[in-house]
Amino acid sequence: MSDDKRDFDAGAASWDEEPRRVKLANDVADAISAEIALGPSMDVLDFGCGTGLVAVQLSPLVRSVTGVDTSRGMLDIFKTKVEQQHLTNVSTRFLDLDRGDVLQGSYHLIVSTMTLHHVKDIGPLLEQFHEIMVPGGYLCIVDLDLEDGQFHSDNEGVFHHGFDRAELRMDFINAGFEDVRDTTAATMTKPIASGEERRFTVFLMSARKK
């Protein structure tokens, strides 16, 4: 991320206190589990893991989960969960691609939840995902359908107001993925600037590396 990215460290301590975020994470974990046959031989990367709301739920179903994020504050909360819940197959890693860090490792599944809209150039990121994925591995991206910029109360660090699924599908294909599929993973209802409640849809787009 660049210097105009949102300061996620500031909100890390209270991040999990928002019921909508917890519900979304639950819905996302259920959607991924329904879409991908998870198993004890799988190593998973959670890109933009935040406080680990999704990663913690996936951890009992796979061999390992590595959570990476650009926010040390978020990772500190995640690390506390790992220690308190004795999650021996979960690890965390600070990583900032905009400052030259590179994704490393080899994974059977890469997941990313509500992170892609904070990434300015998604093509190179998808290519990195493809590079570190084992043949036959899966990518699961969860993000917003196209919206008018009212999902966030502050759009600092938001480069995409959701995504057109057909266009994102082509981005997946151009990065080398195949068997691209999408489904609606969840909905979120939240107040917007006018004070009214707005319903937003969240998709799961999955793909496979040949």
C-alpha cells in the first residue's frame, strides 16, 4: 500500500467489536468451506488477514494458516488470539508489497477478504498469488460488488468502489487462473452518510491454478 493507505493500526483494538464484521467473517468462512474442499494437507495464506477473523475459523480444517497484513496493530491482535487459543498451526507475518516486500512460500489455498479494494494495481498481486500457489491450488477473493463509494465512511486508501465481477474474472484469467467462478457470499446492511441503511453485496470469486 502507499502512504495514503488507511491507518488500520488505529482501529485494531476495537475491530472485532463491530458485529457486522464478525458476521461477515462467519459468512465468508462458510462460503469458502462450501466452495473449496478443505483438508488436513492444505497450507493456506490469508492475505490482508486483519485480526484473523476468517483465518481462525479456517485453521481447524487445514494443516496451516499464514496470515499476512500491512498493519502491525491488526497482527498484534491476531497474535494474541493465536496465543490465547493455542493455535499451533497458525502464524502471522508483516508484509508491505508497496515497500518492496514479496510474497513467499507455497500454498494450496490463498484467501483474501475485503482487501482487494485497498490495492491499487490488482494485476501484479494476482500474478504473485499465482506464482506462490501449488499446481491445482485455489484462490478465493471476497470483496464488494460495484457500489457508489458509500460503503466506507472514509474512502482514504480505497482504490476501488467494489468490482464488476465480469471484469475481475478477466483479471483472474489474465493472471493465469482457470475455472473461475463467483457467488454471493454475504450481504451487509450499514448506515451511509445520509443516515439511511444501505444493503451491500459481497461476492466470493474462486479460481484454480492449472
